[in-house]
Amino acid sequence: MYEYELFRFLAKWRKAGKYPPASAWPGYLQFGSSIWATINKLHSFTATDMHEYEASFFAEGEKIITTKPIRGSEASVTASHSFQVKYIPDNGRGVYQKQVILDGSVINRETVLPNNVPQEIVAGFCSMYILTLSTSIPITKKPMDFFLLLM
């Protein structure tokens, strides 16, 4: 299962008002190259100065958007990202301007026809960071925490 499919999977269960049982979860989760590059950066940064670093990825449709790593302290790091998808009507042309906004900056714009504007936007958020709990564990084997939230 690709990361964007995970968010759809969770949205389906959330809509049903249930938590998926263990038997419903996928056997694997496949990350794309941008997420692996970000994970490698987190390991590298943490190994360099032993501070915790956080990065997040957002799913919007089948697109995955990764954030730049945030540096925390030696004991913790806090995610502080914002993500929005807006459809703004362009009444003069009879179309919508779709804007994808990450941390206050528009990172993508595209023109969308009215019949292609979704009735419901399913977006997901996942925060990941490397723990610095023990200096006796090599950084490449340190646990990585993931916090997953469906919006």
C-alpha cells in the first residue's frame, strides 16, 4: 500500500465510525523517494548534533508533500506545520483556482473545472521524528516515531 492509499483507507474507516481491526490493515506500507530522502535527512541531522528533528508529509489526493525538517532540543521536537487546499472561484472564467498552501506559502496552483472540484477533500498528515533516547544505540538503529492523523 502506498502512503496516499493509507490515508484513503483510514478515511473509509473514519467515515464508518470504526477503528480498523488488525486483519484490515495492509501487510506493508511503501514510501516514495521523497519520504525516504526526508527520513535519511532526519537520521543524518540527528546523528550530527544529537537533537531531535521532525518532518511531516501531507497527502492531498495522490500527491505527497513533504516538509523541511524542524530542529528541536536534545529531548523533544514539536511539529508546527499548516496545510490547506483551497478552491477559489474565478467567476470571470467560470473555473476554480486550486491552491495548495504549506506553512503559509502557496506551493501549487492549478486551474480546475467546476465539475472536477471535489465535494469532500480527504487530506492526511503524518509527522515523523527520530528519538535521541539513548546514546548507546547507533543512530541508524534508533527508533523512529510516526504520528498519523487523518483530517
